[in-house]
Amino acid sequence: VQLQASGGGLVQAGGSLRLSCAASGRTFSLLAAAWFRQAPGKERDFVAAVRTMATYADSVKGRFTISRDNAKNTLYLQMNNLKPEDTAVYYCAAAPRRPYGIQDYDYWGRGTLVTVSS
């Protein structure tokens, strides 16, 4: 499975961005899919995941929405009310089986940088 993330950029605090992740190489609908992010000098953290249901990190609940369009083999992350602490490289990932942690995601896209200015 190849994943390609896009949509990052520079935005002011309070603004919005939508990230996209295009998948190819395997039936996307069979995969669990997620977004992670990594800020400078920090570990890669979970942001949101979706298979049959969506789950979110507490830090983004109510602001971010993960969705998928299986017909287009695309994963999305709508990010609203962005904060400077959301600044990070965002990665999309996919897992062939039910994931229990980051270690279960076998497929990763290159990251896309999101910078939120105060």
C-alpha cells in the first residue's frame, strides 16, 4: 500500500486546514486508517483513526474530524480551530488488521507539515 499525504501549510491560530491521504495498491476499504503527528523533538503521537468508527486523541476532540472516502481511496483530516501546539508533521497510516497501537500500522505516507502561527 502506498500512501501520499497532502494539504499541509501555514495557518494562523483559529484557522482551518484539510489534509488528504491518497492510497493505492490495496483495497483501502479493508484497512484501518489513521493520522499521527510528530512535533520537533517529540515522539510521533496518535491523532485520529477510523475503520468502522472514528476515535480521537483528547487534544483534538471537537476540533478535528477524520473521514474516509473508500470509493476514492482517500483519507481526510479536517482540522478546525487550529492552535500553535498543533504544529507538527502529520502522517497518514494504514493497518491491515485491527490496530492496538502505532506498532500495528504497517503502511505510512510521507508527512505533510502543518504550521500554526500565534
